[in-house]
Amino acid sequence: MEMEGAGTLGDVDSLPRGGFRCRLCHVTVANQPSLDDHLRGKKHQRLENLRSVRQSQELRSVFVSGFHKGTTALELSDYFQTYGKVVNVVMDKDKGVYAIVELQDEEILQKVLSQPQHSLGGQRLRVKPREKKDFKYTPPRKQGSARREQLSPEKLAQNLCQVEDVDAQMSLVVQLFEFSESEQRLRDLLVKLFQEVFSEFFPESAILPFGSSVNGFCVSGCDLDLFLDLEKTKSFQASAKGADKPQAEEEASPETESRSEDSILTDIDLVTATVPEVLELVATVLQKCVPGVHNVQVVSTARRPVVKFCHKESGLRGDISINNKLALCNTRFLQFCTEADERVRPLVYAVRYWAKQQALAGNPFGGGPLLNNYALTLLVLFFLQTRSLPVLPTVAHLKDLSDDGELTLVDGWDCTFPKDPALLKPSGNPESRCSLLAEFFHVFESCSFSGCVISLREGQSLPLSDFLLSEAGRKFKVGPINLQDPFELSHNVAANVNEKTALRFQRCCHDAAKYCRSLQYQRKSSKGKIWGLVRLFQPGGPQAAERLVISLPLTPAAQSLWSHKELYQSRDFHQLWFRRVCAGISFVLEHVLKCSCLEKPQGLGEEREAAGSDPEEEQLKTKTEQLSVGSKRPLDVDDEGACSPPPKKSRPDSSLPTTESVTWNCAVWHHVWLGRRRIRRQFCSPEPDPKQTADPLELEAKVSEAISQQDGETRSVDPLFRFAVCARSGDGGSADQDTHISLSFTPGPEQVAVFQDFFHFLQGFLPRMVEQHLTSKPSDLRTPEGNSSQGDSI
């Protein structure tokens, strides 16, 4: 039953079984005491006050339209001030066709509405009471939250697999990652807001965005980098000080005098002040004068000291620097490159995301040994400069194309290049985006990073020994990767990268280059499998599955059987041993770790699977299912072949795999690899009885069962993840290889990351448990002369 009344009681609905729901806060509580606590809580009280304020604003506000486009809020405020005090004017900023004018009280509102006709600037105004709406509170959404959901790896993979070729995939990556229209508008508005505020305190100053927000390689959610240019402010301050002198005072304009009084420049001399002092002043302005900005922090220890901040409503983070003019030149240079050739942006976006997925780049808190986005972008530009038919010109060539009026010197460095990319001749390079990406990985998989300096100015790799003798080389910080900034020639953009990251980068380039030579990269899969960029973007790289291998030498268990020479010399031994180990693997996965485990029928290649089911498939599947652990194989399943040499032509219904490989499709439903040690201690008595030694397999099965009960008795609709595991025997070249079995794991698409923890657990757990399974039942394999059939061993 709904409670009647205004205010708090009118916000509450009663629910069955004594519960209540607050419509104002969208909160459900179980009983009356919980409801009372909620109604007294800060959230409910805050929303009640907010609703009261908004309702009061509605009662004394008017809706105004009909004015000229471009009319300012100040003009409207001045007009309605003739009727009484105006509290606020809210303009329609998108179209500029209406405004909400908030008056001081309802008495002034009645005066405005009683006037039959209003006009402003010769234009008749339409004035009416503000429409009253039900209060509905919507919490502010974090900027880019919906965007990040759209760009989840799963969604990205689905979108990429739907297009026709890799070139289209690369174009789609750009579309999905770049700013949305609303995000771009938000950043533009913030830049304008900052400009207005800082102009009041630092006259003639300029707020200039740089970096990813404007250089052509924006990514949704990236930081907003701003440069506060104070050069003209320093000149203004000098002229304001000169106004104190009698002669200068006569020449100083009234505007200069008034602005010098209003500014805070009388407290600090920008010419002699240190960078930390100016940044502290900037931080004070941000904290006290810029609405919606919080978490302001001065970072004076960075290479380029900055003031960090966060915009509260959108969640957008950013920083302001005052001595980073070279960053503006770098930004304009990257913009120039994106306009020079349309293949630059897709290639950079693809390489950046690939590096992020391989954990080679993307340090959100700065620092660290990973490559930054700027370094990756320069590597791509250098690669395009060094093609047999260059896609982009070198920086030195760009300087030669510049006019004398375009000469630019910043901090003593020559940053000259043309402003108009139309001056460049077409590159003549016909390579597609797909082939350029593949060649990028091929070039850098064998690059001697530590022995040379990659120079975009010269468009070549300079010998390190010769470069260090140059003037720029004396201050150059040498590292495992030496990547020279195109303008600040003494700066190594990749100086933070350590040797481990450099080696991993080349190894990942090698794996990517190998994959890019395959048809799976170049052509869309007709069977619905992942292809092109999707597999390249998988965490761990396209060759990750090849490295997910566990070796099972199992020598102690094997040696206990080698004493049976007749058995060991039997030509069926290796096959029987392989099946015995496979039974142990299946037992551990299914019964000890509680995974779903289904063996795939053998002999069905991809071609036959695509063509349809084989007439004998169901029969083979049935016989395979009969080979479960703990059951004997039926006598009609190749018993004769187990005791005598097999016929020259293998029988089609043989359950023993002729290729000595078995594959299972598995699913993990519970976090069985977490907290096992703690739970195991609960099952082990403090003083174990040596006469009653617990079976390790049974103990580990109890641990897995306890974990599954903690996760929940009912199995969820979908498993945590799926994977396939393929067991292959050794080549029989030696005794060690006779019993050597390798397990290759392949996680499901887009599940490599979550699978990694489980795989690391299996590396130590699985060989030990399979070994335990074999040694606990040594009688399963017997000599051909024994009383039991060898079929029992399977």
C-alpha cells in the first residue's frame, strides 16, 4: 500500500512482506527500522533539499524565447532587472533559442507575467511561466563510462569480425576508439572555461591543449593536457610595473591600470619566480576559482612539472604545464603527419592497442618501464619514413620545404616544418594498411635498438657510437631502446624502458610478424573463427596458445613399469601407456578439479567438421565415452589388437588414437585454484596417523568441492571460462621421449587473460596429480602374458 502525503511519506511505497521502497532515492529496504535509518540518512536528506531548491526555482522562474540569436545572458538579465532582482539566467547553449530567467521571488514573477508585451532589441519576446516537472535525480555519470563498455574486448572482437578485410578492421578501430561528439564538446567547453578563469588572474595568458586530445590520435577517456602560455602575461606585468613611473604613468591606458589592480600578479614576479612557485599559484586558482575541479595536486618532480586535476562531474583527468612549448610543436607535427597520409591514423591506433594488450604500453599513472603512446607513435612514423617508397618525409626534408617565414625555434631547438601538408607530393607508396602493419612487426623484430639511435629527423638509424660524440648525444640518456625526439634531439623518448621490456617488445613483434604471414590474418574466416586483428589483439599475442604447454615426463611412474621387459618391448606399449596417462589427465581435470571435460572424437579434421558429421561419428563418440575412468573397455573394442600385433590396415572403429593425440573441451565453473592451501589445512588433522595416510587425490577433490560450495551450490548458466587441451605423446626416439607427453592449452576467444591464473596453477598441480594417479594403480598395466587383458589399463 502506498503511503499518502507530501515530502518523505509521499516518497515511500510499501512492499509485500513488510518491505519499503523509496522512490526518491531508488532504494529498497526490508523493514520499518531500516526505512527509518534511510530517511534520516545523508543521501535522502540531500536529495530532499535538492528537490526543495529546484521546486522553489521553478516557482519563481520564467521561460523566455523569441530573442535574436546571439543574445547574451547579461542582456536578458539587464532587461528583467527593471522588474526586480534577477538571480540567474540559463541559456540554451546548443541552439540559443530560449532561456530560463530565475527571479528573486514570486512577487517579481507576477510583475513580469502581468506585462502584456515584452521586447528586447526590437524583437518581441515570448514570456511564460516555467514548466513544472517531477523531480527526478540522475547521478552524474563518469565521463566515458558508456564508451568503455562499448569498447570492451568482447564487443570489439564482435565488431571487428563482421567487416570484410583487415583494412576495414583498422578503420573500424579508429572509429570505435576516437572521441565521441559529446566527449569532444565537453573538452572544448572545459578549455573555454579554463581560458576565461585564467584570463582574469593572468591577463593575456592562453590555455592551449596538446597531446592526444588534439594531435589526431585521441582515445576516449584519455587525459586532457593543457599548456598555460604566460609569455604575454610577463610583458603585461612589466608594462603594469612601468606604469608606476611618472612618465610611463601618463602613457599607460586606463584598461591596463584596472587590470593590473584586479589580477594577482602583484603578489609574484613571473620573470624571477621559480616553476614550483608559479605552479602553486596555478593550483590555487584551480582549487578556488574553477567550478567542478577537484583533486588538484602539484607534481614538481616530473621531467616537465605539472598541476594535475580532475573534473568532478565528468571524471575527466588532466594536467597543466607552464614550460612545455616543445609539446605544442610535437602535437602540430603529429597533426601534420595524420593529414599527410590517411594510412597513418589506422596504423598508429592498431599498434597502440596491440602494445597495450601485450602489456608493453599503457602506464596510467606515469613512469614505469613500459613504452608510452608517444614513443609507439614515433616508431610508426619512423617505419613509414623508411619504406622503399616512403609514406612520410623526414623532418629534415620538411624543413627544406619550409619558407623563411616558418622558421620556429623553441628552447634553442629547430622545430621548423610546413604548416600546410598540401605542399607534400603524394608518396607513391601503394601498400595497404594490412601489409604495412605486417611489415611494421617484421622490421622491428630484428632491429638493433641498443646499438643505434632511431632518428626521425634523418629518417635512419644512427650508429650509437657516432651519435654520442655529437652535441645532442652528450646529454642523450642511452637505454635498451634509443628513440630520438624529432625536435629535442637530446631527449630519448624511450629512456624509461628497461631491457626486459625491450626484449619482450621484440619477441612480441616476432610473434606478430609470424602470425601476419598466415591466412588467418589476411583473410576473413568462413567458419566464424576469429581472424585478422582480433587474434593479434589477444592478450599474450597470437602465439600465446603455443606457449601454453605443460610437459609430463612422468619418469618415476614409467620406470616402475620398465622392469617388465616383455611389456616395454611390445609394440602396443607406447599406445597403451599414452591412453593410461590420458585417463589420469581426464580424471584430475574432471573429478579432482570439478571441470567439465568432454573428449573430442579423433580423426575429424577441420575440413570434415565443416562438411558435416561423419556416418561413423556417433558410433565413435559412443565408444569414446565408454572409456571413462573406472570402467573397463568392452571386449569388442580392439581387444585382439591389444594382445597381438595390429593388422597392417587400422580398423576404423578402433578406440586407440592412431595419431597418439587426444583433445578435450573443458569448462571451469569455480575458482578451484584460489585458497587451496587454507582449505587443505582444514581437512588435515594436526597430528596425522602414519598408519592412515590420506589419498592425495581424494584430499584435493575435497578441497575443490569445498571451493565450489563457497562459490555457490547452484552452477551458474555460463562457466567462468572454457579451454581446450590437447595431449600428444613423444616421438619414441629415446626412453625419455617414450613417456614424454605434452599438453597444449588453448583458451576460448578473449579469455586468455582470465585463463592465465588457472594455467599457472596447473603447471605445478597437474603433473603431480597425474603422477599420483598412475602410481596409485600400478597394476593397471600388465605384461601380455598376464592373466588380465591389457584393455583393462585404459
